[in-house]
Amino acid sequence: MGQSMSQPITMTSAEEQATALLAGRIKAARLRRNLSQEAVAERAGITRKTYADLEAGKPTVSLSVLVKTMAILGYLDRIGGLLETDPIGKDVAVGIGRKRAGSRHGLGDF
């Protein structure tokens, strides 16, 4: 089996709007704290360009950059509440888990 290349992420307009909203809120939180992009990037251990990409809502920015930025801005405690309730799966016990269907090669279907 050959190596697979990363595919560009295709987002719906609703997903793009949600990303833009989050990116805008991150930028506003930074500005309210009177921090430059450079200062946040330095504290996060990333380049200013990577941080600018986060504020621009680019889908190539890693989840770890988002989490680190939220910690720097004082919002780390809010992450736990994002999916705290799940109306679709509310009747499914978390401890039970779900078995993945195996593929022909014995690997989970991701």
C-alpha cells in the first residue's frame, strides 16, 4: 500500500462560518488583552504566521495550536464544556463504548 497524500479539507459554508466566528473571537480575545500576534505566537512556541493562520480561520492549523492559544488567552477551562452534552447520544453510556467494524485487513474503519 502506497503513502497517501493529505487531501485538502473541504468545508460547507456553515462550517466556514463557524470557523470564521471562532477565529474572530480568538482575535478579539487577543486584542482585549492588548497582545500582539507575535507575543501570543512566542508564548505558544509557534511562528507568527501560524498564529495569523489561526486568526484567519485556515483549516490547516493544528488542534494543538488552537488549544495552546485558548490556554494563553485564559479559555482552557471552556474546552471541556464544548461537547459536554450530546443530545444525540445522551442515552448511550460512555463506559460501554462502541466496537469498530473491522476492514478486510483487520484494521479499524477510520
